[in-house]
Amino acid sequence: MRAMPSGSTSSRTTSPVLVDGVVAAGYAVSRKKDVATLEIEPYHKLSRGEVREVEDEGERFVRFMEDDAGRYEVVVAKFVA
């Protein structure tokens, strides 16, 4: 996974997530009190391995983006055609 920050200061901006060099999802970072959440919305069905990869990299990414949060969550939505 490679998250591509949009450069916007809005926390609800959807930015692309690359999986193996292909745009596979969009993401948004949100914060409620002490909890930072990375929400990922796939643009197509991801394999289990791809979901694990996105979750693992997403955990590191949200910790970097919201380093002062007390708790971190990564939520990968199910793809619905």
C-alpha cells in the first residue's frame, strides 16, 4: 500500500491508495477525541493478502499522521459492486 496525501488540510479528503502500483482504494483520516481512524474504501475487491497489506501499512500511516492520538484504528470497508 502507498497512500498518496492530497495536500489538503481537510481530514475528510479522500486520497488514493496504491496497491502494487494501481489505485485500489481511497482513504480518509478522522479523529474523535483520542482515537485516530484511517478509513479505507476499496474501488474493487481486494484479496485477503491485499487487505492485510493495506491494514499493516495503514496502521503505520495513521500513527504517523496522528502521532499524538491515544488509540489508532484502521477500517477497510467491504467492496460493494
